[in-house]
Amino acid sequence: MQLRSSPLLALAASTSIFSATHAHYTLSDSYTAANWFQSFLFYDQADPTNGFVQYKNLADAAKNGLISIDSSTSEPAVYMGVDHTSTNPAGGRASVRISSKKSYNHGLFIFDLEHTPSGICGTWPAAWLLSDSGAWPKGGEIDVFEGANDQAYNKMTLHTTPDCAIQHTGFSGDLETANCDVNAQGQGKNMGCGIRHPMARGASFGPGMNTIGGGVYATVWTSTDIQIFHFPRADVPADISSSPSAHPDPSTWGMPVARFGGACNIDAHFQNLNIMFNTAFCGDWAGQAWANSTGCAAKAPTCEAYVRDHPEAFKEAYWMIRSVKVYEDRDQVVDKRGVWSKLWHKLTGGSSNDEVIL
């Protein structure tokens, strides 16, 4: 782009057109029971986290009753469960892992979860964002909702390549690890930077969350930081609505439970993220942590033995999802010609003596 007007450059550097104090979020995509299974891809390969699980494709998941639409309420919801009838399933217990067909760069992601497969020995459920930019963790991973075994709280985590760390400020949760690099020294391998939901805030995970009808997790991803908010069902803000005309305003929601910001170039570490859901069994987290959970270890000598022999334990290991909605900050969607036209008229009053070439 060439500019043949030096005052225009000064105006461009100072005008408020290029920045906004508050984001103005507008609905971009709405994933509901009406379009859910058309909007996600089903993964049916070996589990990358070495779990005792068989992920099923769309046809097999439907055939085996792992997925359905629950229309028993005024707002239909998406059911995604696991096999809870088969003993000694060859190769692992059947489940689903899905990723959105569309990827994103920045936005407000609102996960409305009525029921989650969490707090159950042997399980490792997650609602997350994962990059399609290359070998993990290139492009980044944001774990919005995740835990293993009988864990009683939600854990929110970023996984990145080197040179990304966060500061312990601006959130109410408990910082567990500050370096987001999966190979950071002084942290366990693949741990990333993690924040635990504050126990005092109530049911953020597991049976306690399900008992109150679930709730909403909202993730705000900007160039500055990544924030996660949690609202139990009774406390969901009025501006988080099923109406397409709703304009959520995170600046009115108070302090987030997690904020990932500091010595990390967010845009350099996070690109092209897909929305993900899965329920794994055992593997690199739930399996390795089995012995550390007194309640789980008392049930069976190993995670795989328990998952293999006790299908009845997993009847409640299902997602019931009202929606996932993605909002775009319209202040960041800049039409270059429109912006420069405004600048041009401010400076010249519409004169054509100078020239702007885009």
C-alpha cells in the first residue's frame, strides 16, 4: 500500500478507528442440536494420548447409541456418551472425539454445558481448542474444561512451544504451573501452564456441576491474553442468551477464573484453533494418575482394569451440550477501504488532490 499524503500517516497513527476500549462481540457461529453433527468431524484413529479407548466415526457412534439429540426439553441438546454396557471391550471402551470443521483466530467462545462426563474414575474428558497448524503443540492448545478420574475441580491449561509464560495476576483461580512450554524445565512433561478453578466458587466439575444443571464456560481469546470465565447455571449473565441478537460483554462479568497473559506473544503461539470435545479413558493422564487417587486406586489395581471390567461405572460419562457459540469482535474486523476512506475525508474533506492506493 502506498500513501501519498504525509498528514494521513500521522492521523492513522492517532485515530481511534484502529483501537477500541471495549470489544463489540457479534455472533459468528452457533453450534446447536440443529447443526451439530454436520459441523464436526469424528476422529476414529488411535488415541494420541495412549488411552484405553476406541474413538468411533459418525456412523458407528450413531449405530452404537453413543450420540443422539435429546428433544425432551424446550431447548434440544446434543448427547455424546460412551459404551457403558460392554465388559472387556477389545482395544478399549468406545467413545467419541470430535473437532469443528471450522478453525478460528481470536474470538469469544461460549460453551453451554448441561451435563459433563467428569469426576468418574478412569475418565479423562475435555472441551478444548486445538490448532490444525502442524505437529502438536505448534499453533497451541487451550484446555477450557478438563480433568481426570475423580477430580473435583476444573483445570484450565495452555500448551505451547517455547517462550510462553504467564503472570499470576488478574484471575481468581489457583496457579499451578506458569510456563506454557510443554518441555519446560522444572515442570512435568507436557504440563503447560495450568490454573485450577478456585474451590470456593462451587461446582466447576464432576457430579457437583451436573447436579445443578451444569453451567457456562466462556473463553475470550485476544492478542493480549486468553481469559476463561465460569458461570454455574443459576449465575449465567443475561447477555449470554440463546438469542442471535445477543451481544455478550465480558468487561461486565467481573474477574475471570483464569487469565493467561504475561511473557507470551499470544498471536505467535495460537493460530487456527478448532473446537474439540472428547472423553478418553486412562492414558497419559488418568492412567498415570490412577495410583495418586485413593478413591480410584481402591476400586482396581490399574485404570485399564477398572475401565475394562466395570461398564456400569460409565453410564453418567456423557456430555449434554446445549450449544457452543462463537462471537467475533467486530472492532477487529477492519475493512481497509472503509477505514482509509474515513481517514481520507477527515483529512481532505473529500479532496482528490492526494491519492491513496490500496
